[in-house]
Amino acid sequence: MKTKLWKYGIPLIALALALAAIVVHAQSNIHTGTATWTPSVDDSTAACTAPSVCSQSIYRAPTSCAAVPLNLVKYASVASNATTYVDVAPLFGNSCYAVSFVINGVESLDSNTSGGSLSPAPPTNLTVTVK
């Protein structure tokens, strides 16, 4: 009996746990936040040719963009020619974003800020039985 449990039971339990993790991960990514912008005027093919190194930094704060202080924190880096960033893990509630341009380690000031608010989805399929 011990051999059958080890041979069949343990791998099946491991498979079930792996599938459950995939389902939880898939459900957690149902929301996204997409930021779009116009690149820096200094972001050009000529300026960003080797040996120059160019990129853009995405900043995010878990508050409204009107908050003082704003406390933006670097959240991601993207290619210097990117004009869109998709946040696959947006925060519930208010979020504020900004972008900066980096060339050879020198970072620009932040762009203007823009943000939004994400509310959780309500429960569904409520039923009531009265006897």
C-alpha cells in the first residue's frame, strides 16, 4: 500500500497543487493598467547608439496623483523606444504613474503624472434559499 501511495498518490497531489497555483496566478492577472506616452525629444536613434545606453523608467505611487508628497517609486524599466507599458499587477485603489528618460545613467525629470483607480469586482452568483 505504501508503494502505491508513493507511486501514484504523491505525484497526483503535486500535480493538483501545481494546477491550483496556475489557476490562482491566472485569476490574479485579470486586471491591467496601460500607460502610454510620447518619448523624450532627446530619445533618438543618434543619441542612443552605442556606446550610449538609453532606457526609460516607470514610477508608481499607491495614491492619487494629487497626493502630497507623491512618493513615486521606480517600478519598472523599459526600452528607450517604448511608448507603452502594461502593468500586469495594478494596485487596488488609487495609483499614480510617471515616466523618465535615462541616457548614460543620467535621468531626466519625471514626466507629467497620470493615474486611475481600480476597484475589486463584486461577488457574483448569489443565491438565497428561504424555507
